[in-house]
Amino acid sequence: MLSIRNATVSDVPLILSFIRKLAEYEREPDAVAATEEDLRRDGFGPQPKYRCLIAEWDNVPAGFAFYFFIYSTWQGRPGFYLEDLFVLPEMRGKGIGLALLQRLAQIGVQENCYGMRWQVLDWNEPAIRFYDSLGAANMKGWDTMRLMGPAFLRLARGEKASAQELREEAEGVKNGVKNED
């Protein structure tokens, strides 16, 4: 009934659909800027930047896991970052999320990975309980930092921002653009 496979280039519209549905679930329905062309270029070109698994229940798309490899200098080996894990609401409760994570762990073992990392929204109690049940550890004491948009470009150019620019960007009001993934 359940099958999990590697995504192919023909899955790009499905992948983008899952990304948009995840954004809706995470209360950010207008935050997705990715296009099919972006996903095609970055996942299926000569140097793929990500990998993706597709879960199907009775040959019907049910969910996905979107990930990429990282490297631990302390461990001296790779790991991977799970960017997105999503199962359609009507497909939940069938073990699909667990099966996707198990497949990722199998891939990690095959690739000699030290483990995997991901983030979970602090309000997503069902997901937190699920991850806790697997033995996942919250990396307390580590805050996620993100540099993007105007601040990222300024750093690349070696420029500094004014205090006003930093306030506006922190509030997400500069140019009417929110700084979301």
C-alpha cells in the first residue's frame, strides 16, 4: 500500500504542490517564491543541490521528504538537513511520516552520515511529540541564524546597514517583502 521512491524531474510540479501545502499548514501560504524551474534546475541539473523522496499510498501521492547533505567538521563526516517533511492531512495516521524518516535514516547509514538535522515550529505540538518519540533531541542552546535578502547582499558587497534599515528589515516592512524562506 505504501511506496517510497526517489523523486524524478517529472515530479517537480508535485514537489512544488507539496511545498505550497506545507506553507499553508505552517500559516505562511504566500511565502513560497520557488518555481518549477527553480526546483528543476536545482534538483535535477548537473550538480543537484537537493534530493527528494515521494511517498505514495496505493499509487496516490501522499507526502514528501526534501533534504540535502551537510558536513560536520567535528564528526568528520556528512549528515543531512531535512528541509521539509510533509504528509497530506488526509493521509496522516498511516505511518507515512515515520516511513519517510526511516528511509532517510537508511540513506544516511548507506552514505556514512552521522545523522540528520531539521527544524520544527515551536507551536507544532503533534510534530514535536512525534520527533520526541523517535529519540530526536532538541538542540537547546543553539539558535538558528539566517542571513538573507538585503542583509545577505550587503555582506557580499562589504557594506553596513543603518540602524533604521536593520529595524525595518527586522519588522519585515522594507519594500513590502517579508524575509521568509
